[in-house]
Amino acid sequence: MAAKWIEFLTGSLDDKKAYRQHKARIAALPEPYRTAANAFER
């Protein structure tokens, strides 16, 4: 029950987890690819 309220207030927890995993994958890239990926996000 409490998890449902938390998700209602903050958004989907699964979406947040996927976003954090995505950012971790970008951070693990070598420098030229990381820069390109960050520029692509902007």
C-alpha cells in the first residue's frame, strides 16, 4: 500500500531504476563515446 502512494507522488520506481542504469552505462563508456552520449541527451 505504501509503495503505491510513493509511486503516485514520485513517479514510477521502475522508470527511475531504468534511468539510473542508463546513466551508469553512459558513465562506464570511454571518454569520446561518453561525451557524445551526453551531448546526444542534451
